[in-house]
Amino acid sequence: MKPLYLPPDGRPRCAWCAAAPGDETYLRYHDEEWGSPVADDFRLFEKLCLEGFQSGLSWRTILNKREAFRAAFAGFDYHRVARFGAADVARLLADAGIVRHRGKIEAAIHNAGRCVELVAAEGSLAAYLWRFEPPKNSVAHNLAQSAPSEALSKDLKKRGWKFVGPTTMHALMQAMGLINDHQPGCHHWAEAQKARDRFKRPGI
């Protein structure tokens, strides 16, 4: 396991924070979002899309563009994104604030349609995703993918989703709190665990 990152404030954080030393936005994301459980469908859909856009890039790049992505993709309201057409694709390809990759843009719009279908069938995106939460402490720390992320990826692909490979889905599970993957010794590990203990699983 990589050593913890110790920034000037003296609070030890997960090693991946060292990828952007001194970047307060990056540290706030680690401290306030990453690993905290989420049940909001729009936030979950946003993360599914942004993980797809991150493919081949750094999360820091995507995080710095997140507000532009939100503006461009109607706040990741999947009902609205599902109605995007050719004019919207052209608009997004011309938007310098986001990642202008036609395949990823078209996949996000395509996945919005699949999300509408999934919510109609399952009740909510949150209820569906949280069914793949692994048993407590059953996933080793710091993996690139896991059996639960492989199962989630396989099921989403069966439903027609794109850019949802097992590594991408494991990153989603880490970020949205389906597992607590903060390193032991990270100052936020205990807070993330308390949040998970208090969290009411959707659909239960």
C-alpha cells in the first residue's frame, strides 16, 4: 500500500491526493465527497457519466471541468439528457469547457436513455446500484476492480449501457460510498465509516 499523503495542514490523506499537491479543490473532493454514501439519482448518474469521460484521463482533469459538464448536460438530469439530439451533440463537441470526445458524449446521451428505462424497471438508480454493495470488509483495499464491480458492469452492459467496465464501476463504488476505500490512517476513514453506518440504503 502506498504511504499516506501528508499536506501542509498535517492531516494525513489517501495516497492518491498526492497527484495534485496544493490543489484545494482536489483535497476538498477527498474530504467532503469521496467515499461518502450517495442516494441521489442525479448525482449517481453524473458520476457514471464522468467516470466514462475520465477514461484515459486523470480525475483532476474531470473534477476541474465538472461545473462545465453540469451546465452542458442539464445538471445530469437523465430525463433531459435522454432527449438530446444531433444539435446537442454538435453543441457539446464545440464546448471547450468539457472533454470533447464524440464517443463519450454520445455514450452519455445513450446511457441517459438506458437510465430512464432502468429507473422505470427498478424504482430508482440508487436502489439498483446499492444492491451491488459488497458485504462489509469483503473487498480488499486499493483494488482496481472487484467481484461486485464486475457483476455491476456485466449487468449494466446487458441492459445496453456503455463505458461501464469493471474498473470504471469500481471507481464509482469507491467514490459514491458503496465501499469505504479510504486508507487506514487517512483522517477521513472514520468519518466515511460513520456516514456509511448511518446511511439508509435505498430500496430497503
